[in-house]
Amino acid sequence: MIITENAKSEILKRAKFLKILVELGGCAGFQYNLEYTNDTSDYKIVEDIILTDEASLELISEIELDFVQQLEYNEFIIKNPKAKSGCGCGNSFG
């Protein structure tokens, strides 16, 4: 897992951790659920500031997490080499 400095900075401004879960849904079959948290209960700590569950761990193990700030929006960008397909809006993958 690669976490850019922009992503690390954004996470630590808001909480101790970013929880990343992969759930069924979205146009392509799976979607990411991101949530700032300070609670590590029931989740595995990966890369010091990222939490996930066992079911999501394999799906996010090789992601690159970045945070982009634009005039119109601010968002996390996830690049996942394990994703075989994605949707046009970039919020889900297969």
C-alpha cells in the first residue's frame, strides 16, 4: 500500500485513522467506504494510519491512496492495480 504525503496529512488533520472498507455496490460491483475514525475496535491497522477488516484487506493491499485538492472539490483518489474494471465516475470497481 502506498499513501501519499497529501493523503497522510489530510487523514491526520481530521483523525488518527482512515478506515477503508470494500463493500458490495456501485456500478462495477464493489465500492470503497472511507471514514475518519479514532476507534480501532474490530479493525486491523495497516500502514500506521489505515484501518480495514479482514474481508477488505486483500482487495486494498496494493492500492495507492492520494488526496487531491481542487477549487471545485477535495477527494481521496484510490488507484487499485487489482481492480479489473471500474465505473465512469471512479467510485466503484470490479
